[in-house]
Amino acid sequence: MTDQPSTVYDLLVRQVEQRPDAEAMRYGELAWTWAQVSERVARGAAAQRAAGMHPGDRVATLDFNHPSWLEISLTCAQVGTTNVLVNFRLAPAEIEYVLNDSGAEVLFVGPEFAEVVAALRPRLLKLRRIVQVGGPADEYETWLDVEPDHLVHDADPENSVLQLYTSGTTGYPKGVVLAHRSTLAYCEHVAPEVDLRPGDSFLIAMPLFHIAGTATTLNSLAHGARIVVLRTPEPAALLDLLARERITHTFLVPALMGVIAALPGASDRDLSALRLMFYGASPMPMPVLRACMKVFPNMFAQVYGMTEACGATSMLGPAEHADTANEHRLLSAGKAITGVEIEIRDVNTEAPVPTGQVGEVWIRTTQLMSGYWNKREATAAAITEDGWYRSGDAGHLDEDGYLYLTDRIKDMIISGGENIYPAEIERVLAEHPSIADVTVVGVPDAKWGEVPRAVVVAAAGHTIDPAELLAHCRTQLAGYKCPKAVDVVTALPRNATGKILKKDVRAPYWANRAHNLV
């Protein structure tokens, strides 16, 4: 094959050519070489074709992390079909929507979700075949028990290979269509930052339905790194696996990192092989980051990205985390990676804004999605004619090109003509030891139109003192940015991917008033 792959399937071919007998993937006590993965993918291709699947058709996976995810995705790349990754945290009605919206004809389902699918089955309009993966009633190995088919579909780089669904904070999720072109571009662009090599081991602990799990798996494939799959990210098991399997790279979310760093004996484990621990997908409170950096020194890299860009678009690397002379950069999302342009545009005029001024983050890269599945208007609203993606995130660039994210544009509070970004306030409140969880929303005010209000969850063993919290904010924020009140709740509402549903937090305050609650 050529040095420049044109499809995701080419990535597998390259590994089989260069290191057929090297361990490619491990799942508990099970392991497969690249040659064995290739054989299983060829059998999967024969099974898909026998089931009547053709290029452009959709299959779907609904499961916790499992090696079959990579095999199915590579099979789709060989046959020309598309793997639709279903978020297992969705409610049954949302799972029904995703499967029907995508038009999936074959569904691979984990045993934990078999009953949900069985109940939905009469309403899944195009679904023709369900294959259970794993458990006592496993059907996946039988599915693969056919003669291998090595025929490879001559795919165009613009053909789709993966379809992931956005988190849907404002309604039903949108299907993000990722082509061979965008996935390969991602692997190429992050290569200088990630430094993955044959013989390295990447632990896949985050859900594979999420772009972080998807992108890091494909990047490991692209560079010949061993892929170690953890079914669910239980903290103690994860820490044990990092040490036992001599993991060199992994990606974790901040909340999980904080729990792992606090485990007894965490700093005593032999993690000498671990070179990079990526984090992202949600803000990292500074107290949590500092605690983690003590346990896992000189290995953190923060990434900022989105499903629509196939993963990371900016990165703050280990050297910048260790730069005590510029510690303020820990609040940034780093700088644009190779192959990615980032600009800040005025929300109203869409013109570029001066350095340091807040606006909407726009991104241009060959990593971008092909579009939203069957949603031309939504695609046109998200991507300009000259290829810029409107992220919906508010932020600014400093004079050195570091990106500082402020908030989602739709969450901005306009109080007396001043723009207030809740994330600034949330960052300050998260530093207070009495708070376990926090969000800030705009609430109606007769004088200013709306003002910020903090809604918090108390940390274990603590009692919230609203006056103390407000005083804490006044020491670090301009007066107009400070919340005018604090409400204490037992928990904050979240969607299936863990994002706080601010529209649900805002709703009671704006009942019977005109306000955008999406």
C-alpha cells in the first residue's frame, strides 16, 4: 500500500504489513495480533455482505467498551458501510430515535442493553438483525464464524465510515457524519503532539461512543500502538491496569482523574511507562489539576475539541503544564494543533475580533465532519461556505495564540448591557472547598434584565454559607460578574454524556417570562 492511506481500512493493512505478529489489542485476558484482527475483520465483512449490507448502509453498536467496536468499524471501512455509535447512557426513547434516524439495519448490542433493545424492537423501523456481543448469549463469535471475505470496497475518502450523535442538550441529538478524510486528517494532525509509536500502549477507558474514545482508538491504530480496552472506567481497576500493562498513553475526563489521584497509594504505583495522560471534555477545576499533577507529574496534556472536528483541535502539553513562569496558561485550552486554524469572531457581525477580545470560536480544518446526517440546514448553519465551523463556544486568543474558553455562546448572561460568561464565575466558585458541583445561570432582574445566580451542591461534610461564597467571588471577580444569590441543591441535572442541563436549571427562574431556555 502507499505511505498515505486514503481510507481507515488502509490503516489496518499497514499494520498487518509491518507488524503482523505484534499484539494489537488486549481485553482482560484476551489478546489479538494485527494479523488476527485482520482475519476477524475479513470474517465480519463476509457476515455483513451475507446479511445484505451494501456501501452506504448503516450498522450500529450499543455497548460498553469492547474490542468488537474496532473490528466492526474496520469491517465497515472494508465493506463501505458506516458504524453508528450509540450512547448507552441515552434513555430508551432517545436510543429509539438514534437507531431510526440513522436507518441502522444491523445492531450489535451488549448484554446489559439487550432487554432495552428487545422492548424497542417493534418500533425500530429499518432494523433487520440484532447481534448480541458477549455474555452467556453471545452471538458475535457465531456471526464471525464464516469464510473470510477479503474484497475491499473502493471507497472515496469523502465516504462516511463513522456516525456519532451529539449530546442533545436542546432536543434530539444530531448525527455527526465522519468521513475517511476527516478521521485520517485527525490522526495526521495529532501525531506530532501525541508521539505514539509501535510498541506503545494506549488505554481506552472512556466510552467509545464519545469522540475521545473513538479518536484515540483510531490514532492508536494509525501508529501501531497496542490498544488496551477497559470495559468501564472503574477507578481502582483503571489505576491497576495503568501499572500492570505498562500503559504509555491514556485519555481521562477531569472528574475521573481527581478520583484516581485521591485513591490510597496512587502515588506509590509504578507508572514509569506512562508518558502522556490527556484530559478534556469538561473543565478541569484548578484544585483538582494541582492535586493530579502531584500524583502524576510531567505527563498531562489538555485537549479541546468536538465531535464535529473528529476530536482535538487545540492542545496544552506537558511542558506548558510545568511552566511555573506562565502558570496562567493552565486556564487555557492550549494552542491550535497542526492542520487546524482557530479564529475568534464577533457574534453579531462574524468579523474577526482583536486579540484578547471575547467572541465565538471558529475552527477550520480538514478534520471537519461531512455534515449532520439528513440535516442540511443545521449543517449550513454550522459550517460556512469557506469551511469555518462555528463552534458555539465563547473565548479569546492571547497574543501568543493560546485559546481561553469562556462559555457556550447561548449561556452568556447580558446584565445591564454587560456580557457575563458563567464559566468565569464557576471557575472561582469551584475553588471553594465547600462546593462539590456548581453551575451559574442568568435569572430575571427588574433593574438589569438578568443577573447571574449560582446553583451549588455541597461537598461531603460541608455546609454552604451563601454569604461566604459571595464574599469569595467579590475578591476575585468584578462586581457586576458576581452572582447575586446562591441556591443549594442536592444534585444538578445532566444529560447522557454528563453535561449540566442549564436549560433545566434556568427554567424555574424564567417560568412565565420571555427568555431563551435552550
